[in-house]
Amino acid sequence: MDVYEASTSKKKTKSVYISTVISIALVLLMTGLLGLLLVHAKNLSNYVRENIVLNIIMNDGVSEGNVLAYQKKLESDPYVLRSQYISKELAAKNLSEELGEDFVQFLGHNPLLSSIDIYLKAEYANTDSIENFIKKVSTNDMVKEVVYQESLIDIVNKNIRTIGIVILGFTALLLIIAVALINNTIRLAIYSQRFLIKSMQMVGATKGFIRRPFLGYGILHGLLGALIAILLLLLTLHLGQREIPELVFLRNWLEFIAIFVIVALLGILISGLSTYFAVSKYLRLKSNELYR
């Protein structure tokens, strides 16, 4: 009979621990997914900003060699990410393709001017930095004008700020929910062991001695839950990039690894602290209070 009860108790404890690990893994998975969303949103924001183009129109009569030398000088500017030289001929070809007819043949000459397309680094793709850059560029005698879509930049930056605030709000809320759910799950698991805790205390075991195995299991469960969550996150990344190949340019494995490390640390930290406080609670209770 005693063997049967011990076996039943062991199976019940194992099922409680398995459900605890699964619960931790699911909560950490949701946290990790939001982290991946944040990373992708940040990378997408940078991608959009770094593809805003400034057209530096050169004066008529400036030689190609001088324009290329000026382009090289511009590329050394700390604001500039990359540049592209557009000759008069290439500009005419591109416009003809857009119009669907050869306007040069119709006009009898090519009225377009050579230009340099400038793409700024993400941190400088804002109105103030662009205005400073334009003032600096406009002092050159070879430059006729600088053209860019000011309204587009304002809209992009405004939308990015709004989306960033919303995502950060959701992150904070989900983190609070994650801590609460994991804490409640572990408290329920420890609740099933409350009589064992009190029995050990009554036979003279110290609080540290009693806490130690529970903390070990708590940290182990947090780590196992985190590993399961990380595997599911990797699977989600693989499926997402297979279904949407365009996501490849947003991929940054260093940032993803940082998220995986944070998920693992969160699992260990929250699980360990929750276990510590749950065990401490039952160590403080009197024997008759365990039945409540």
C-alpha cells in the first residue's frame, strides 16, 4: 500500500513538474516572439530610413571625372551610407523606360542632368540632419540643387515612433503577465509539496537545506522551459523566412542570439525567484495552516 501511494505521489509530482515546464516554455515563447518582433521592427525601420534617397543634381557642363571625384568625397562623409552616380545617359534611359517612349529622340536632345543619389545612415535620416547635410552640399559650385521628399521622411519617422511606442508598451505588459503566470504556475507546483516541506522542517532540516533542492529544480525547469521556447522560436524564424523570403534582409543573428540569451535568463531568474518565495512562504506557515 505504501509503495502504491509513493508511486502515485511520484507520478503526480512528475506531471506537475512537466506542466510547469510547459507553462514556462509557452510564456517565454510569447515573450521571445515579441522580442523578435521588436528586432524585426527595428531592422525594418533602419531599412526604410536607409533607402530614402537624396538626389544631388549637378550643374550642366560638369565633367564626369569631377562628378565621380565628388561622389568619392561624399562617400567619406559620416552621414552617408552609400551613393550611386547617375549619368545623363542613364537618367534618360530610366525615364524613357518609365514613359514607355524615347523622349530624347522626340526632343532632339537630352535635357536631363547627371546626378548623385545619396542614401544616408539610419540615424541621420531625419529632417534636421538632412537639412544640415544639404546646406553643406549646396556650398559646392558643381551642385545645382538637392531634391528629396521631405513629407515622406516626416511620415516615415512619425509612423516609426508611433509603432515603437506601441510595441514597447506591449512588451512591458507582456513581461508583467509573463512574470505573474510563471510565478502562479510555480506556486501551484510548490503547493503540492507543502506537506513535504513542513515534514522536513519538523525533523530539524534547516531552511537553506530545504530550499536547495527546490531551487535546483526551479532553475532547471526555467532552463528547460527556455530551451523549448528557443527551439520553437528558431522554428518560427525558419518558417517565417521560408514563407516570406523578403525577411532575409532583416535577419541579424547577433540580435537573435541576444534575444535567446534574454529568454533563457528570464526563465532561470523568474523560475528561481518564484520558487524561492513560494518555498519560503510554506516554511513560515504553521502545520494547521497548510490545510487552508
